[in-house]
Amino acid sequence: MTLKGELAPLDHGGDLGAARKQFPGAPEPFLDLSTGINPFPYPLAPLPPEASTRLPDPASLAKLLAVAAEAYGAPSPSHVVAASGSQILVAQTAFLLARGRATILAPTYSEHARVAELAGHNVVEAADVTQLAESRIAIVVNPNNPDGRIVPKDALLALADRLRRRGGLLLVDEAFMEVGPYGVSIADQSARGNIVVLRSFGKFYGLPGLRLSFAIAPPEIAARLATAFGPWPVSGAALAIAATALADVAWREKTRGLLAEAAARLDTLIAKAGLELIGGTSLFRLVRTREAAQLFQRLGEAGILVRRFAEYPAWLRFGLPDRESAWQRLAAALPPKA
């Protein structure tokens, strides 16, 4: 419940228009720390004119799927489908299944429950991965948003086996796996028949405006998804940029280190402010404080947007500043430790 005079949490991060309405007197530019997007984006080279002036080329799409299969550890390009965002991949996967129970390991990203319900499933939440087995579709975000929870690979594969015996499917959203531990992804297991893995290009590569995600699935499911999306599932710009970025292993490894250093610096600021760090990844940190509403307002009035959660009013999630002046601005706005 939102108390009189208290600002309601925004539904999603990144909505600076809504933030400006909440904090009309805040200094500009707003410092947006409300998302889990890499603030150090992949460097963009000039695009050829045909990326915008021609329909996306099937050969370019095939090239991107091959590069994505290699980058994500998929068994082959025939296991990979591209789409303009993870929400549509969740929805289309859910539409492939007969209506039934969709169980989501919670707390997590709220969009998955919304789109599974739109596909006609009865959505319920579970607090433990062992409670997902009696489902038509089980949904796990791994690493989790917003607390960074990691479900071990063997636990997910055991869940997939249990689901398979009753005709169920496991959908694992690995949007933040690029900053997760090595060896946790189950993308290499998609040939098992009832596993669909999602990977989000925009978050780690800092280019969410491209609206590009991938499903890694058994070939028969991948083919059905590709048919649903049609011959031009993503833009020419997305094809060109992502094919280059996903093949750039050196940039990926360097960026993992850069983000880990930035997250450690954020931890120091959090500790100095006396906030309880309760989870996250190296793209975001989750804190808990009884003064969350007041701190959200204090930061907002300073032109700094962090993420609040309606269901968890003591939580705040902080993304990473993108430059030294932004770090100094955040440090100045946080209250001193009591």
C-alpha cells in the first residue's frame, strides 16, 4: 500500500519521463541508476546505409545466429532464434504450450508473469526451485533480477527432467549470464527437448535500444518460434551490430572485469551510507533499508533515479554510474552512515 504523500514505485526502471514528473525540481541531467544495463556500451562503428535502406538480409540473419550460437554455447545455429526482446520470446514460447500452470521462481522480473498470463496460463509464484516441477511451464531467471540469486546448473537440469516426464517445459532467462559465474548457463543443454534459454543482448552490451534477444531451444521449438516471427524478426542495424559484438571475445572479457570493479566501488558507497547489501550482480546491487522510501525521494530530488519495488518496500536497486562525475554525484547524494 502507498501511504498518502508517498511516491509510488515505477513499474520498470529507465522511465525518466515518469521520474521527471515525480521530481519536477530535480537537477538535470537525470542520473539513471534504475536499470541493470551496462553503462559502458559496446563501441559502435558506422553502419552501412543498406542496414536501414534495405530489408534485413536472410544471410545476415543466418550469420548472426551462427555467431550467437558460438557466443552462448548453443549446440548449433539451428537451436537459436532472434527476436526483438525477451518479452515476445516468453510470450511465443508460452503460446506453443497447452494452457496450464506457469510457475515462476520469485521474486523476479515482473514481465514474465504478465506475458505468461496473456498467453492463457495460470501464473503462480514459488520460492524454491523444487516447487516448480508440477507446471506446464516453469520460469527461472538466472542470475536473478533483482537479487542476483543463482540456481545451480544441476538443480535446473534435474527440474527439466521432472518437467519432461509430465510434458512440461523449463524456460530459463539468462539475461545477466554474461556477468554470472562461468559454467552456470544451461544453453548447451537445449537439445534435451524441453529447455528454452533466453539471452538478452542489450543489457551486457549496453545497447538496449536495439531490442535484440535470443532463444536457445531444441530445433523443433526454435523452428516454430522462427516461423511465428517471420522472415525479418530483427532490424538490419541489430544484425550488423550484434554479429560484430558477440564475436568480440576480448571486449567481453575486459568488460566483465570492468563491471566487477565498478560493482565493488558501488559496494563501498553502499557500506558508507549504512545500507544493507542483500544481493545483485556486477550490473546492479540490491539493498535493504527501512528508510527506502525516504532515500528514494532524497535521491530523486537530487536527480538520481534508482529502482523501487512495490511488493518489497524496503528494497532499492542501484545500477552503475557511467563516469567519474556521476560517481561523485551519487556519493554526495547518499546520506552518511548513522
